[in-house]
Amino acid sequence: MEEDYLYHLLEQMTIDEKIGQLLQLATPFFKGSSTKGQITGPMKEMGVTEEVVENAGSVLGASGAKEISNIQKKHLESNRLGIPLLMMSDIVHGFKTIFPIPLAIGCSWDLELARHAAEIAAKEAAVSGIHVTFAPMVDLVRDPRWGRVMESTGEDPYLNGLFAKAQVHGFQGNDLTDTKRVAACVKHFAAYGAVEGGRDYNTVDMSEWQLRESYLPAYKMALDAGCEMVMTAFTTMNGIPASGNRTLMRKILREEWGFDGVVISDWGALKELIPHGVAEDEKEAALKALQSGVDIEMMTLCYTSHLKELVATGEIEEQLIDESVMRILKLKNKLGLFENPLRGANETLEKDIVFSAPHREVARQLATKASVLLKNDDVLPLSQDQKVALIGPFADNHDVLGQWSWLGSKEDAVTLKEGLETQLKSENLNVAKGCDVESRDERESKIALQIAREADVIILALGEHSWMSGEAGSRTNIKLPKAQLNLLNDLKQLNKPIVVVLFNGRPLDLMDVTEKADAILEAWYPGSEAGNALADLLFGNVNPSGKLTMSFPRAVGQIPTYYNHYNTGRPKGAPDAQERYVSQYLDSSNGPLFPFGFGLSYTSFEYKDAHLSSNIMKQNETIRLSVKVENIGEVIGEEVVQFYIRDLTGEVIRPLKELKGFERITLQPGEQKEITFTITEKQLRYYHSDLSYKSDKGKFMAYVGSNSQDVLAVPFQLM
């Protein structure tokens, strides 16, 4: 459709029809839905009328080609100008084929596989009628008490940005008229991951320098990749909630970054300006949100009820509404909805594509790469002639999808028991729950102990209910529940090898577990193919290669603990440091239990001969960092070679390390490869106190290694 048509369409619209385009309502409000769009009591209390629904611009949470097609057809019959609806949903880590949670996908360090997973999710969503997904979520996370860390790819701004870019490309492709693609919506703008105390929806308070230094880069990389939409955060920034924050939405997003796509609020966020205390009522909330550049209001009626009045009184110019409407119409046009309102929705293809065997195979592959081997005292891999006791609340539990998998079927997910049954004869596998996630039954415990006594090795499947993480899943205690720790203690008394497999949505306090387990495999929530993927890893069909993208603390009292922190004036371990008067805990090490970038393999890799092509670097030149990596073990393995830089002296403080690059390599036993990273002046830039972004001449350290702690260091100087 030519853009001139859109302006002609805008000219024909009444003020009510324009405002309607700015409203997103949930599926049950619409005719053609399974609820037939009946305006019920609660809907009437909201102020929703048939006219409001007929003018609405987008739908939240619809699914299935039949239902979405019915909603669109019914809407076009009643909408005066025949403007199609946008269908939006949370397709976060899969549609029906569920991939590992995003934090786990980050631990794969596999950008191409992450892109491919997003492409599959888009394909399944599009054939089911969806146009927009509320993903990727790129909030930087440093506090595992916050449940939504499971939606992020971790604590590093650079790596988060790379995954954001990969996922945007996977969802959108190169052309949104491709009916196998969906538009992406990056969230939550901005810095939602920095909520105080790790408590969801809580206050965020930070300097603009820290915002730009750590939190904004990933959003910017998503937008540079062509992401079509932005969702506002529930939280505040500099005392102003994001949905009413002109600095965030107008100054940075629109003016500075040049973003001209659609901005949508999160669920009910406009009306939440009132309890936040920055709007007296819905009218003021509507005023502030539109002035700040929020185009679509999700599931409240501040715009619908008050924008017309605000225009009539001159408090808002109608031009502001027109700008938002045009952005929405342009997105609908990019998706080809004016020519083809039903777009990719196809009931026949839906049956063949959604949850298909090829898609499940990719989910299985990604789950193997996303799992992280945290400990292994020569217990893994297992052999098929061993007698295995599979015990724990997740031994045969379908709750392996994690939050934001709302169209995934737990019943169709492969449990750990089902996966192990493909590797072991029935006489070599005995299964008992032992305890529930949070409680313990003595009878179950006795059965578990009995089969453990008869086994050669115990696989203990522990973790959190999926509802313990995700949105509104904040916790002050991030240890495993006592029932599970008690079960571990009892099994330890048998002096049998114990392999702990963890199902969880956040880094946990594992101090108790590491002391008693002989091996620990962090599976996260692995998705639809959980059991098959984990069986592949446990029996060595696939060699673990995942690396953490979020540090594991030794205790909750350390939080936040993250690798790219700043030095202090009294750093522990400095040559002239006093024993007591340094930055330290009296009862714990400063460092994490497991650091960023950490992950074991069934083989070992040796790093040697790290060197630079030159120790002097000029502003307009590059230098190269090289290192030799050798597989000194007995099996083939994949390694993630990580490259970090430290600016030793800056105009403002600089992180002790910053990830600047990585490379996944596969090495046969005894094979050696030389890996080279290019260092550019651009990689040395940072935000100064005046918010200028530039590099400084001076001394730097380049690091290369298998994780953020185990590195080889080489100095260089920028002239």
C-alpha cells in the first residue's frame, strides 16, 4: 500500500476512530473470539462499549488461525473504514515449540541458533495469525532475586545486545510482508532490570551515566537491527515512570536515536501513573503518556476516555494523536494487512508447522547448548550399563517450560524420566519423587532411599516451580526449598555418586548443593525437549558447552554480584591493602560461586601463548589479540573463547573487565587452534562524566580465556 493512502485514510478518520487505534484490548472483548465478544459486567465497569471495541486498533493474546481469522473478519465488518487489527502476543521463547528460557539461551553463546529459534517461533506464530511478538526482552540483570531475570540473556550489555539483534532478525527477517515473520517489540524501556531489592515493579534509581553505560546499549542494538516496536517499563527512571517519561521516550528514543516506530505501554501501565503519584487521575495520565510518546495503551482506557476532551480544551494538539496513529498505520502497512488482513493465518498449514518434528529437534539442540555443567568430579558422562536411581520433584515432572510459554503444552514436554528411558534399559532405571518441590512425604522419602541404595549413581532432579520465577516471581530466599535440601542430605549419607540436575529460572544460592553433589548440571527450564536434551548430555551423546551469562552468588547477601563491576579505593588483594580495612565481607569471599562465562566440559582446554600483534595502538589503527587453544582431553568438545578488555585509567571509573568478543570453536582431542580477535579504537570508547562517548589515550589490558576469571592477560597502550 502506498504511504499516500495512509494519509488519506487518516484524513477520513474521526477523532474517536483515531483514538481507537491507540487502544489495545484483550481477546475476549472482540466478536469472533471464543467468548464471542460479549460485553460482560467487568468490561462495562471498565467503560468498554461495542463502539470502543469496533474502533480498537490491536488485540492482545489471541491465538490460533481460526480464532484470529474470525476476529479479524468480524472486526472488518463493523469498522467503518475497514482498518485491520494488529494481533499481538508474548512469544518470548517459543510459540508452541518451547525453547529454553531466554537466560538459558544466553548461556548457549550461540547467536545463530538463537536467531533460528526466533525464526521458528515467528513461523509458528504467524501461521497461527499473530503479527507482533513482545520480544526480545533485553533488560540487563544483576539481581537474581528478581523473577524476570529468566526473560533476559544476562548481565553483560554487549552480549545482551548481540542476542537482541539475533532475535530481531529471527522474528522479522528482511521483509515484514513475508507472512512467515512477525514484528518484534523490544522491552522493557528502560532499565526495568535494575529494580531495587529485586522486587518486581519497584523503583529504579540511577544516574544517566550508568543508564547509558550499562542499560541502554542492548535496546539500541535491537533498534539498529530494525526492531519495529518498543514497550515501556513498569518502573520509574529519575523519579518518573517510563510510560510518562519524556526524557526516555522523546529525547533519547525518538530525537537522539531517531526511532519512528510504535511505542506501546505494558499491561495497565498508563493508569499506574496514578498510584506512582505523578498523575492525579486518568485524564492527567493520558496527557502525560501521549506527550511522552506512548502510541498504544494496553488494557486501560485513559486515552479512550480523555484524549478527545484534552484536544477540545487545547491541552493536547490533535497532531500528537495523528503522529501516533500514523506510526500504527505504517506498521500495519509494513505487515501487508491492508492487502491481506488475514495475513499468514492458515488452519491447514498450522497443523503441519506448529510443534513439528523439525522444530522440536532445534529445541532439543538449543537445550543441550544452553545447559551449563557447573561441577563434575569424574561422575559424568554416565554409561548405559550403570544402574541409575532418578529421584527428586523434577524426576518425572512436565513443569519444564518456564514462564512466558503460555501456548506451550506441559503435557507434551519430555520429562527427564522419559528422556532417560531412551538411554537405559528398564532394569537399569528406577524412579522415585522423594519429595515435592516444597514439601516432603515420609513414604516417598523411604522409597527414594531404597532405590538409591540399590543404584550405582543417583540423578537428583531439583529446582523451583515455574511460578517461582518470571513476572511477579521475586524471592528473598534463592536457595532450593528445605524439603529438597533435606532429601539431598539424606542421600549423601549413602556414599553414592550424586548428579544434581537443576530446573530453575534464576541463579540460585547453591553453596549447600556444591558441597554435597558430585556433579551439577544447570538445565534451567529447557523447554519442550527437556528430557531428551538432558539425556543427551548426561550420557555424553553431546558434550556440555554452555557458559553462564549471569553470575551465581555465594549467598543472597552478596547481591548484586556481577563480573563487570568497578574497583574501589580499597580493593581487596591490592599490594598495599590492610587486612581489615578493604572492601570485603567478613564472612564470605567477594567473588561469586560461579562467575560470568563459566561452564565445564567433558574435556579440558588449555590456553597458551596469548599475544598482541603490537602493544602500541594508534587511534586510527587496529591490533590483533591471538591465543592458542588446545583440547587436551579425550573427547571432542566445543569451547567459547572469551575476549575482555580493561581500561586501567579513565576519566570516570571503568569496569574490571568488559566482554568485547567471543568465538565458539570445536576441537578434536589433541587439536589446537589459534584464535584471533581484532581490537579497535571504537571498543575502547565509554561514556565520560559529560556523557560524551569517546576513548582516552592510556594503558589497557586485554584478557582472553574460558570465563571472566580464568584468563590470560596482555597489556597494550592507546596512543
